[in-house]
Amino acid sequence: GPVLVSRGAMVSAMEESIYNLIPPAKEAPAKAPMYRSRFPKDVAPTASTFGLHGSSKPGVRNIGGSFRDEAGPHPVVKPHATFGRAEEERASMLRATKPLLPEPKTFKRPDVVPPRPGIPSKVELKATAKKLTAAKGASGKNFVQANAVETMLSAPRPAEAPIDWTKKPHFGEVPPYLVSIKREIEEEHEYVRAMQEAAARAPPPGLRQLSEEERSSLAEQLKCKWDAVNSDYQKTSTLGPESLDTIGKKKRKEQYEAQLAQLEKDIEKLSKPVVWVHEEL
């Protein structure tokens, strides 16, 4: 019938315990008797088709399900009811046409690879186990049980004192690793800034920097040209709108204004400290 177990026993069995270190004794299960079939092993099964290729036998064997092995493929009841020629006549015909065949021998496959050692017996295994046990511990001491007993009898470890975090080094300060990381980031930014400044100072491909003498000379020439164009423009602008009665006068005035605007832009560009021009110039 079912075995009733209390709730306390189940909880104690599930919890860890130092007594569980000692393994319980194991009982070998009872071996069931070997199965033996009630059918004979030397007789073909009912309507068997094994071993019937290349002969005059019918397609099946032992159709009746007999437990006795009948002599020959065609069992006969009467002495005159046979298939084919008699055994003596077949043997005489074989001797007249062909020489006698050698005696059949059991085929033995040659050993390509040396055979492995055989499986040791139970006696040999027991002897080997005894030798190993004697070699490991001649005293016969059970270390598992000894360690369990020693642990049970040992004094408990003292409780660790609580940690006072206010007495730790660098308490209330920025950690040293953060200071080093901040310094590395600043160095990287400085390196990138220096590379950008060097790239800005480097001349673009196909250009050269205009020297100070060339820049000042070009600026003076542009100013002189601006004065000349402005003088001509002032003379034209004194005329009233009624005097600009031809298309030529109107176009000339517009040309002066465009030249003055372009000259002012060029003078503004040359006023910068760094001016880039093409290498061919």
C-alpha cells in the first residue's frame, strides 16, 4: 500500500545537510531470469523465405509450421515420390563430367589489423580493483566519512566584522581612475585640435600662399584702378537723367558701377592676412 510521509520529513529531506555527505549503502537489484523462447532455434519459421535463392525449392519453407526440421527441401511421404534424379545418379554424373570438389572449409578472414585483447573476466576485474584499492590507500581509511566527521566536530567560523566604508582610502574624493580617464580624454582632444590646426595651415592642393609684398602690391594697384574708374564714373553721374538720352550712355554708366563693385570685392579679399592663389600665378 502507499507509504505516508509527514510534511516535516519531506522538508528535511529536501534541505541540504552535512549528513548527506555519507553515501547510503546501495542494494543490487534482483536479476530477472533469462528469456528463453518456446520455439526451437534450429527450425525455420512458418513460411520462411531465407536461403531459397538459386534453387528449385518453392518460394517458402515450412508452410505447415512444423517444429521438426524435415530432411531436404521437399519432404516426401512415399519412397517413389521424389523430385529430380536420385542422389547416387547425380553423384555419378558429377564424377563423369568434373573432378571431385575439395572438402569445404570454414572461411577465415585474414587479420589486416592485429586483434584487440579480449575482454577481462569478472575474476580479473575483481583482482585489478583490489590492487588499485590497496595502492590508493593502504590504511583503508574512508576519506569521505573522515572529512564529514571532521567538519561536524570543527568549531564554527567567527563572524566577519562589518566594513566601515568611511575609513576607506579616497573616501569623499574623486576616484583616481576617473581622474586618469579625464586626463586621457583631454589629451585626445588636444591631439585632435592640433591636427585640425595643422590641416588648416596646410595649403590646399594646387594653391600657394600669397606673400606679404605681393599682397600689398596688388592691393595698391587695385586701389589706384578703383580711383581711376571712380573718377570717370563721377564725371558721368553729374549728368542729369535727362542727359542719358542714348543707350550707349546708360550702358557705360552700368559698366562703371559693375567695375567699382568688383574692385571693392577684390580689395576686401586682399585685406585678409592669408590669401591663397593658384601655383601658376
